[in-house]
Amino acid sequence: MKEVKVGVVVGSLRKDSYNLMAANALISVAPRNLKFEFIEIGNLELYNQDYDEKSPESYVAFREKVKSMDAILFVTPEYNRSVPGVLKNAIDIASRPWGQSVWGGKPAAIMSVTIGNVGAFGANHHLRQALMFLDMAVLAQPEAYISNAMSLFDASGKLVNEDTKAFFTNFMKAFADFIDYANQGLN
Ligand SMILES: Cc1cc2nc3c(=O)[nH]c(=O)nc-3n(C[C@H](O)[C@H](O)[C@H](O)COP(=O)(O)O)c2cc1C
């Protein structure tokens, strides 16, 4: 399979983030043709439409980085049954100025990770709604709602639950196939 550049966007800035642990675990089991790069979102000023005239350097660099990717993997917690503000901020920034969104046409996958019991379903689907509007091709199956994250990783952040590891492997294989399928229409 062709080499594919995948940008990884993590919706938590916390240094001991379970979502970051999950992102690293996903990368470790992914098909080898996927080449990953984390895309930083914690340095972005709060979006202000006035900046569409003259954007801060952080916006310019972020948009360029997103644009350079073939696909995007989102791994996010749920805050108050929705997407963390820092992630929504990043999505809005790369969607503007109007008509110049850099998200459109890119295949995407979403995994939501929580210490709670309902898999951060709300965040997963609010994010999905925004990505669909932005004309991204979002992987539908398998759905990835990861609950009880504190029981899945060891103290060093390594994924130690074997069932979850098998699911992560299956999820990334499906994402790689989906990217391949989505790109057939573009080539
Ligand atoms: C402001 C805030 C709101 C939260 N709301 C939810 C929620 O709606 N649903 C949920 O499952 N967990 C919620 N949590 C708990 C997160 O799942 C938990 O903090 C998780 O570890 C965050 O992900 P991280 O480890 O990647 O930082 C919330 C946490 C914070 C700080």
C-alpha cells in the first residue's frame, strides 16, 4: 500500500492524558504504510473572526500542517458531553477564512476515550457532526468509544489490555483500508 501521511490531533492537553496514551497505542499497532505526525493544538490563540484578515503565525502554521496531511486521526476526551473547547477551537481555525478550509476531502477517524462508562459518545458524535459539515470522509465502522481508560494502561502509559489492543489493531486496519478506498476516488 502507498505511504500515507496521517496527522494526529489529540483533544486533551494534559501531560498524563489517556487520549494521548491511546493515540500512541493506535500508532504502535497501525499498518506500516501509515506515517504519523502529531499536530499541536495547545498553542493556538482562541479563534476570532477578525483574524481572518491577518492571522496569527500559529494559525498559519497549523493550517499548513493540516493541509499537508493525507488523513487525520482524532483522539478526544469528552467534556460536559461534548468536544473539549481546545479541539473545537482548532477545528474552527483550520476551517477559515471562509472558502479556504483545509479539512475538506480528507479521510478521518475518531476515537473517544474517557474514564467514564459511556465511551465519550457525546464528544465523538459532536465531533463527527462538525467533520461531516467540513466535508471530511469520516470512518463509520468500527465505532470507537473507549470507556474506563484508567484500567487499560500501565504506569508508563502502555496499553496493557489485550482485548483493547486487538480492537485498536482492527480499528487502524479499517482506517487504512478506508483511506485507500477514499483515495481511489481522488486519483
Ligand atoms: C471539564 C471536564 C468535563 C468532563 N466531562 C466529561 C463528560 O462529559 N463525559 C465523560 O465521560 N468524562 C468527562 N470528564 C472526565 C474525562 O473523561 C477525564 O478527565 C479524562 O481523563 C480526560 O481525558 P484525558 O485523560 O485524555 O485528559 C470531564 C473532565 C473535565 C475536566
